[in-house]
Amino acid sequence: MFKNTFQSGFLSILYSLGSKPLQIWESEVQNGSIKRITDEDLQSAVLELASANVATTYIACPADPNATLGIKLPFLVMVVRLKPGRPAVAPSLVASTLPLVPDCKRH
């Protein structure tokens, strides 16, 4: 997806304030919901994923399971907020190629 894109600084693959935040994402919802809400603490639009079963409500990028993101930047930053009083579930990341950080030469 981003293999032929100039990558410098930050590359955003999910931006909840955009007009179509899940445009390049696959979403699966069973017995749950994915919706844009306004977070009271952040005073900003966020995506809320809610479900009785985390295996049946999720987002994945790229939407095509045979495609790759082609990200060349050395760091991945995820900001996840867990709501108080709800079961805590850690997000999972599946990388098709590791390591994410390129090999560095020692001096």
C-alpha cells in the first residue's frame, strides 16, 4: 500500500478525525459495534470498538489479507485508551516481516 509512497516523519494509517477513518481498513462486527464518538476527556472524535467477544469485532489493515502495508519507517506508535470499568484487552499486532527496526551497524 505505502511501498511506493515517500515516507518521512510520520505516516498515518488511522486518523479518527478524517472523513473516512476506516477507508483502508477491514472491519468485522459481530455482537458489537464500531463507531465514532466524542471522548469526554480528550474532547475529540475517537473510534470506539465494543464487543462481548474481541475475536468477533475488530479492524485490520490492510483490508486485503494478501497485501502488505510497505511501511519503511522504523517505529510504530499506537495510542489505545481503555475505558474504566470495562474489561481490558490489549491490541494485537501481526507483522508480516520482522524486525520493524532496520539492522544498525555498531561503531
